[in-house]
Amino acid sequence: MMFITRAMDTQADRLGPELTAEWRQLLIDRINMARVLNTSYRPSAHDSSNWQNASARAYRTAAQVAWRLK
């Protein structure tokens, strides 16, 4: 996440608006997920957080960023 955020801050022009927007949305989604998990201690909140999907999205985005920065 730090790699992508740093690239967005320093080389956003090389990444393009679509990838930058995708990353910003992913960050917003992760922040919202953390808010849900931190305000609810019920097991059902953890089950519905979909953290695996969020992690997979982050790794896919990191791969796209690395490819564009070659």
C-alpha cells in the first residue's frame, strides 16, 4: 500500500487517471471496512467485511502500478 501511495503522490501522471481513481476508491473502501470492524465486535461483522477481496484488489493494483512504472 505504501508503494502504491508513494507512486500516486510522485508519479500520478505516469499512472493515469483510471488507475489513480481505482486506487483512491480502494483506499476509501478499506477505510470504511476498518470503521465497520472497529465499531462492531460481533463475529458477523468480521465475516461480512470481505477483507480477502480488498487485499486481492490491492495486490492487483500494485501489479498494475509496478508495470506502468517500468
